[in-house]
Amino acid sequence: MNENSKSPWRIPVFWLVIGLPLLSIVAGVGLVIISVRSGGSDAVSDPVRRVSQIQTANLGPDEAARKRGLSVVLRVEDGIVEVLPATGDFAKGSALQLVLEHPTRQAADVSLELVPEGAGWRTEHTLDHEHDWLVQLRDADGQWRLHGRLPREQHATRLSPSLGGGH
């Protein structure tokens, strides 16, 4: 019999035997690069301590806001960001810090200082309404803190302490 000796480069099974392991190595290296460049895995922007494999965060400002019964309404419309007190006793003369966190891109986070005006606090800032925002409001001294979420294309939300079931 006359057998043609084929080159291994022309046999499809040879490409599978060599190609699949090489492809999996390249994909694995790509995944390692992506995971290293993405940074930490914490979804919370608060400073967190790690003690014996347990993450602990300072909830003192949340507890202080709960004890004082604080809650506000955040309104974002027509280039104005406004906070109006709903419940609790607020010190009207001082500025407030508002942090709007993008749900996936930290570079898109917005930090604003709201000054007292009228019944609440306000500043001028145009906000992107194409995605949700995670919202945190605190006084200038960091004594209390309120949290909430501003859903996409919504112009107002309620902020309350994260402790005590007020959310």
C-alpha cells in the first residue's frame, strides 16, 4: 500500500491537542492580569480594618444618626443638588458633605460640599442620571452619616441611617 505521510501541521486533531492547552494558558494569564489590575474587592468605600480575617468598620456615625433620628430627602434636578431635612435635629449653620458613588467605576465618584440655604442645604452640580448612585451624607465633623441609593433617572430619594431598619 502506498501511504502518504502527512505533516502533523495538516491534521486538525493535532491543532486541537496543541491549541486548546495553549489557549487555556493565555486565557488564564489574561484573567490574572485583569484581577490584579482591578484593585481591592471591597464594595464599601469606608476605611475597613481586617482583624483575624474579619473586616470591621466604624459604625459610630451610623449609630449617632440613628440615635438622633436623622433622615433627609435628597433632590437632584436642573443642575441643583439639594438636601432637605425630614426628621431629626440638624445643626443648620454648618456645611454637609455629600458623596455620590458610581456603582462600578470609582473614578466617576462625585464629592460635593452642600452649604446651608433656605430650609436645607444645596449646591450647583449636574449629575448623570444614566445609572444608579450610592449616596452618603455626613456632617463636616463626621459625627453622623446617612446612606441611600438614587436609582437611575430618579430625581429624589430618602437618606437614613444604615442601622436601625430605617432604610
